[in-house]
Amino acid sequence: MDIKRLIVPDSVSNRVSFGRGNPRNYLTIHQTGNTAAGANAKAHHNLQARSGIGYGWHWQVDDHEAIQTHDHDFKIWHAGDNRGKGNTESISIEICVNSDGDYNQSVENGAKLAALILKEENIDISNMVQHNYWTGKNCPEQIRAGKNGITWAVFVEKVKGYLNGIKKVGDDEEVENISIRKVVLNDRAIDNLPNFCADRNNVGNTVNYIGFVVTLTKKWNDYYYSQYLNGWVHESAFEDIIECNFKAVVKNKGYSVDNLAWTKRENKWYKHITSSDELLGKKFTITARTQKEGGYYYIHELAKWVDNRAFE
């Protein structure tokens, strides 16, 4: 499954959302209900990117690819519950049901994508829900009806399988299963296999993920695999961080919010994003830091770094 992050401008997302500030406590599963030929992930993304239809969704997935349209930080109108938790606290996936696609593979890819998001956003699988959970709507309709034997219970087990590493990237005995988090610090190639494999193909690079803290689930010689990056990357792309998990409120003005910790400002990819002035009073989840005491905090919801003194 190809994963494409074709994030639209904020001006587009603002038309179909309550703005930024999604705490990402839930993952909501939809099915498009559109069985027309050609109503695949690309078509649904284009619909959203072009003008929208008065509401939206973060991701669409079909039998070949998953496409992200809106940043997870946006409280997209997808659940139909107005300012309820569906719209304001969840990330949404639409699984395509176009008649010219492979239905079973689309659902399988939906499970892969769900596992990736749950893992990267630190959402418990118990908070992966049907659209029906929020409003009673019969959605995801085909899964709820058990089409081709794939019920909601079966779908949940598929997601659990990917979360638990049952569905492996490869079974080579040299591949080590791990679970560590590191920050992306340098631009390196992302490949479907490590560089030393003759049949590898390039799927991108890490330049758009500089500063992101990602989970690495496999190690093969000096290459790491990340579901979030959708491929294998040389270890030189990453740097160690100190993992943590706590909530903190921004209380002080005057601190820079950046894609990397300010101590990395000599890095060619370092970018200043905003100031703590714009985040005053907001509570965030801190999932990484540069040192045990003090230092810089990684704001999970924004994927950005800020001096710890902004929270004191």
C-alpha cells in the first residue's frame, strides 16, 4: 500500500472544521458509501482538495493507496455530532467501496492504515470506533453488514494483528523486531527495503519529517523501519531522544516553537514555526524531551519542539 500525505492548505481545512486543536483521542472508521466506478482514494482526495462538500475526513484509502488530505490537528467535520467528541477529538478514515476496486484489499489496507495511526498518535485500540458510535448512522455500512465475511470484530482483529507485528514487513532472520522512538534529524532516502537489497525501490525521503519523533519497529543491519515513514531509512537520519508521556499547559510567552529543538538551530533543516505566545493556556501531550531535566519538549499534537520553560 502506498501512503501519500497530500495535505491541503489550512484555508481549505478551515472550511470543513472547527479549526486546529484536535487532541486525537479517537480514531473513527467510515466507509464512503460511493460504489461508483472510479470513486477511489484519489477521487475522494481531489473532491476535498478542490472545493469540498461541506464536511470532510482526514484520510481515504482504497485497494492501492492511502491519502491524507487534512492534518490530524484539524477538528474535521466528519462524524455528524456537531461539537461532540467525534468531530473534535478524533481522526477519520474513509474506506473506499468503489465497484471497480478490490473490496477485501481496501478493507485490509484500511486496517493497516488504522494500525499506523493508532501507533503513531498513541491512541488505544479501544478508542477506535465506528462512525455509528457517534450518531447511530449505519456506517461503515458494509463492515457492519459483514460483507464478504469481514465484520467489525474481524476488522478489529486485523488492526490488532498489524499493531502486534503479526503481519510482518519481512521474515528474514536478520531482521530484528524492536520498538524505539527517535527524532528525524537528517534528510535520507526512504526505501521499501534497505539500500543493500538489490530489489529496493525508493518511496521518498525524510526531509518533510525533520523534527518528527517516530516509532521504529524493525532493524536490519544499520537500517530502521518506520510505519509512519512507510519504509526503511539509514540510521544516520535519526537521533536518540528521551521518551516520556505527560500533559503540560503552556504558561509563558517568548519561547520559540520550532521543527527541531533550538539547540539544533545549526541544522540546515531547522525552521522557526511560531511562538509560545500563540499557545498560551493550551494543554499538550509531551512524548519526548532532549534531557532528563529541563531542555526541550516535543509537543505530540503539533510535532514541534519548545523550551520546557514555556510550561513552567
